[in-house]
Amino acid sequence: MDCSKSFYNCGIIANSPYQPTSKSSYYLRFNVSIRFNNLNSQYNTKQFTDNSFQFYKLVKSLRDEGLSYRRVSKYLNDRNILTPKNKEWSVSGSSVYSVIKRYRERVERLELRNKRYEPVRSKMWLEFGEG
């Protein structure tokens, strides 16, 4: 018996519990998840500009002096300094907080930009389907 051409002819598949009785087959399936951080800055429409960095430095310096978010907002509004979207700073101080938060998030993203992650593979399972 020449077993080099087909496992089926050698009785390996013929004696298997997974012997195909029709045109359907069993498939071994699994998922692979890939994570990456190399974001394309050319597609980022909300880029962090030099003007945004100047706002951050101003707000951060006022916060470092001990002013609360509300007082920083009042300080900026009293001097007619508008937000990057040319609006008044919020009375609650949320727009001041957002400037600091966005800068902190940007720094974190840039630190992780070139980090390499290993692919994650799921457990394998059998599926029955048309071949």
C-alpha cells in the first residue's frame, strides 16, 4: 500500500472518528489579536499644535502658583484670553482641566508609540462546516 499520496488511503482518516461522510469537514479554529500604537500623525486631524502647547504652559504655570481650575478660568476670561476654539473659558474650570488632561494623555501616548506587543492567541476549537 502506498501511503505517501493520501492519509485516507492508509486508513488513518478512514478509522478516525472525524471521518468525513459528506462534503463537510472539521476545522481547527483560533483567533489572534494584535495590538499596536504606531499612530499615523498625518491622519490625526486634531494635532497638538505649538499654540496648544502655549495654552498648556500658561494654564500649568497658573496651577503651579496655587490657583484652582475656576480661578484660572476667571483669570483667563478677565484678560480676554480665549480657548483654542476662540470661546470663553468655562466658569466651572472644566476647560482648564481639559487642557492639562489632554497634554498628559498626549505624553503617555507618545511614550507608548513604539512599544511592541506580543500577539495574543485564543484557545483552539473545532468547527464543522462545508468544505
